[in-house]
Amino acid sequence: MLDILRTLLVHDVARVLLLAVVAALFVLLTGRGWLRVLRYMNLLKRDRDDTIEQVRSYRQLTMGGIMIVVPVVIITVIFNLVDRWSMLLPLGVMVSYAALGLVDDYYSLTSVTSQNYGLTERVKGALQMLIAVVASAILYLPQPLGLAHAGVTWVPLLGFIDIGMYFVPIGAFIIWVTVNSVNITDGIDGLSGWTLLVAFAAYGVITFVNGQFTNLMALSFTLVGACAGYLWFNSYPAPVIMGDLGSMALGGVLAMIALQSQQWILLPIIGAVFVVEGLSSFVQVAYFKWSRWRTGTPVRLFAMAPLHHHLRLRGWSNPQITQRFVVVAMACAFVAVAFALQP
Amino acid sequence: MQDTLRALLVQDMSRALLLAAGAFVVTLIFGYFLLPMLRQHKIAKRIRVDGPESHLVKMGTLTMGGVMIIVPVILLTIAFNLVDRWSMLLPLATMVLYGILGAVDDYLSLEKSAKEQYGFTEGVKLTFQILLALLISLVLYLPQPYGLAHSGLVRIPFVGSYDIGFWFFPVAAFIIVATSNAVNITDGLDGLAGWNLAIAFGAYGVIAFLNGEFTNLMTLSFTLVGACVAFLWYNAHPAQVFMGDLGSMALGAVLAVIALQSQQWLLLPIIGIVFVGETLSSASQKAYFKLTRRLTGTPKRLFRMAPLHHHFELTGWSETQITQRFVMITMIASLLGISLALTFDQPQLVQQEVVPTQAVSQSVQE
């Protein structure tokens, strides 16, 4: 009996893993072409004056996320859409955040002379929130309008409970936070690509074990393969970074996978690196303002926020930061998956 | 019904993953105390003068970091994975024996050692490796009181299980020696061997999990993954410590033994594709060099420098780029290897699906 279940499960796994291989090869084969396009369009990133990015002897191309987003959309539409229309939602979220990130990236190019390095925080935040609210509303609404995902969530040791209406604001908040944290994490060669790969793989395993969401498992592993292909080009010293386009789109789709699989409670563990990076940035700004208001002289907690810049100033090399963060992300993913497996 | 089955299936997985996380933490803490100890005893490697010039900065990097992986794995396996699973003694013994061989090799190549040498001569090393491998594969093959009675079964993709009988003995010995040496050759860049080993162990962990018969192997594999991953914390470029021959030979041998015990060793060349590529590049370079010298008098090289990672280094890839790209290749190959492993079950599916449905329908009628 156990064997039948295993073979049934295993059949999907084989298909899904092959999907990951296809995605990786797709990105590897098209990546060089995208690089040429980016270079031709002169999409060079303008470094902020206030960071230590100037140590680079060259300028990086940005918007490299396009080489992940396009193959994932194409592969999902071909292999993973029919009878699984719920996949349209994560794809829609990914594409709309990618579009927002594209605009944001555009203003940060060397060829564009604007005062700011992207959209102003306020406009960006509002648009992000809008997409997040719409996405979580669609998740919550009943069948003809949405996915009828009626607020069911998995809680460790308790099992599945229904949180009802509260799902919408919580869902929107999770999407918004994830998008921004991944965006903040994307500051060092390979860091966001690696940690996203680990997170998608973890959700792939979780959805496999859960068993109801084969489509989400397929999407997760497609993203794993695509991230692996992208990391070929994003290895230090990298000629291209994923940019806001990639980080926001992939952060959005990660949050959507977590919400749809009903296991979003585990997202802070699986994305521990994103959480820490986001928190370090937030705490730095908050403490700076608080101390200025309190004593008049602003004080910094970290030498520079987010955390990876702080560690770089502390003498860690670029690959060291990436590798150590990735290793921690992996250990956290082990713990999270083990949690999810508890009956 | 399905839920209880699933629960049974995943119970072991949960334990294995927690053990991986445990191994990660233990190794990280152990490494923190090990590094000052290594530094104090001046366990630093003599770097080959004929390697790439960029590697001369590695002069004085600590070596024998493999201890950091091996000791926690042994302790955790004895504590959590040994009772009722005595077959785990074999991989542990393999790891220890090859670890000792590697340690002697490492010791002879230290900066402080008197003689100007880089370890054993090739011949001596190979003889010891082969002797150990023969012993291990004998234990694998022999019937119950002497060995594990692993009677030469091998799983072939799309075909199913097949018994190769006595031939298992030499084949297994060859695989152990080859893997141990291949990992040793691969261990030439910061993080390269560690990452590839972590992924290979992870792949075998997943294969053992999906196979279902080898929960103990799954647990061991994931323990090794956790330990390798923690080692990578200290091995990140620029590395504070290398795993040394101690680590690479021990872990290579244990990888081979896990592959043999899981009966899926045909997939080892796919999952360890980087190890294979590195070894082949090294061997073909040597062979081509000798051949052209004999034929034309002027020796020629196939690669600018063997093994493969040095070749890419000389063509302008950075060290991190080579590591990361090789790791990506291993990752994709492993996904392919796992999905190949899953094809084994297909023929059995048809037969087994019929029987229980009848049983269920009978019980319903009653």
C-alpha cells in the first residue's frame, strides 16, 4: 500500500524535476542573448553615491531578472497551466511586480538623469501595496471571482485552521514584506539568487509532502531551475544583477507560493535571510531617526544597512557573505521542512 | 488512509532533516574551536609551486578541515542512527579508514614537514586505497554473518533490479577508489568539493527517501549534507581552511559506499558529473601529454592546465565563478539523476496497483 502511494507521488516528482532541468537549460541558453540585449540597450546600473559599490572596476548591467521571468512564464504556460488555472495568479503577480520593477530599474540607469535612484519610496510602496491587496483578495474571494482559498492556514502542532477574513490583510502584508525584503537582500552578487533558489526548493519539497498542490510544486521547481541557470551569470564578479525587476517579481511569486500552499507560517524560517536583511535595514533607519529625535545626534546601529554591507565593512569578502548567508538559509530550510513534515 | 501512509512516509524524512540541521550547528560550533587548534599546530598546506600563480596566496591556509565534517557525522550517527541499523557501521568505518589515510597524506604535505614533498607518492597512496576498497566491497558482498549480504543487486533505469552476482565485488572496489580519487582531484578550489559533495549527498538522500527501503542511508546522507554545508561557512572564498586529503578522500569514499548500498550506483557518474569531468580531464591530459611525447617528440597539452578547474582559471573565470558554475551543473545533473532514479518504480506500479484495489473492494463488500 505504501508502495502505491509512493509510486503515485514519485510520478509527479520525476516530471517536476525534469521541468526544473528544462528551466535551467532554457535560462542557460537564452541568458547570453539577454546579456547582449541588455548591453546593447545600455542598461548599466548607476551606483548610489552613498554606498561602497564604487570598489567595482566596472559597471554592472541590471534587469537581469528578465532572464528568469520570461522562461518561467513560458514553461509554466506550456507545461503547467491547463486544468490548473490557479497558476495564473502567481504568474500574474510575478509579471505585474516585474513591470513595476522594470520602471523602478529604468530610473536608476546611468543613461537616465534623474535625481532619484528609482521611483520615490512612496510611489513604489503604494503600487506594491496595491498589487499585494489585489492578489490576496483574489486568493480569498469565492470561486467565480477568486480561488476560494478561504483563509485556511497551517499552524505547527495545531494543523489547519481557518482565519477567515483576516487572511486578506495578512496575505497582502506578507506579499508586500517579502517583495521588499528580497529587494533589500539583492545587494551582493549571487546572494538573492541563491537564497531564492533555496527558498523555492524548500517550498517545492513542502508542497510535495503536502500532496494537494502538485501545480505549486511544479512552479517551485521551475523557479529553482531558472534561478540555478541565472546564477551561472550572476557569479562573483557578476556582469549582471537581477535588479528590482527580478527581486520584486521573484519575491512576489515566493510569497504567492507560500500563501497558496497554506504553509506561509514557515516563510519567515525559510526566508530567514530575507527577514534578517529586511529587519536590519528597518531597525537601522528607525534607530537613526529615534536617536536623532531623542538626543539630537543620530546614532547608527550597523556600520551600514542592510546587514550584508555591514559585514562587508567588517572585512568579510563578497563570496564569503553570499556563501555564509546561503548556508544559513539552507539550515533554516531543513528545519522548516522538518516542521512541515510533522504529522 | 492516505494521510496515515503519508505520515509514515515522511516521519523518517523529518528526523533526517532535523539531524541535518543538528549536524550543521554541531559542525559550525566544532569548527569555531577547531580553527585555532589547527593554527596552533601549524597545520598549513604547502601549495604546489607549479599551480596557477593566483594560488600562491593560498600559501599557509589551514588544511585537514575535513575533521570538522567527519567527527560530528560520526558522533551524530552513533547517537541517532546506529541502533537496529548496524549496516551504518560500514560507511562510518569507510570514512574513518580513508580519513586516516588522507590524514597521513596531508601530514606529509604540511609546510612544517621536513621533506620537500606534497604527500605520499602516487603508487603508495593508490595501493592503500585499493586495499581498503577491496576490503569494504568484500564486506558489502559477503553473506550475513560476515558482511551485509548485498548480493550484487543493481537498479538500472527503465529496466529494474538486476543481479550482477560476483562481479559486484571488483566493480564496487573500482567505484570506491575512483570516487575517492575524483573528489580528491576536485578539491582544488575554495568551496568546490564541499558544495559538490553536499549536493551529491543531498541527491542520494532524496533517492533513498523516494526509494523507501533505505531510511538509514537517507538519514546518513542528510547528516553529511548538514555537516558539509556548515564546513562551507569556513571554506568560503578566501577560505580559512581546506578539507584536505583527509576530508576529500573520506567523503568521496563514503559517497561511493552510500551509492553502492542504495543499489543506485549507476547514477553516481551523473550526480557526480563534476567529479567525473575533473578526473577525466586530469587523466586525459596526462595520457595525451605522454602519447604526443612518444609519437612526435614534443609533448602537447589538451588543457592549459589540468584538472579542469585550473584550465578555466587560466581562461579568465574567477575562482568563485568556477565554483558556482560547477555547482550549478552538479545541481541540474542531480535533478536529472533523481528523476532517473524514479523511473525504477514504473514497471512495478502496474502490478501492485491491481492487487490492493481488489483487497480494498473485498473488504468493502464484507
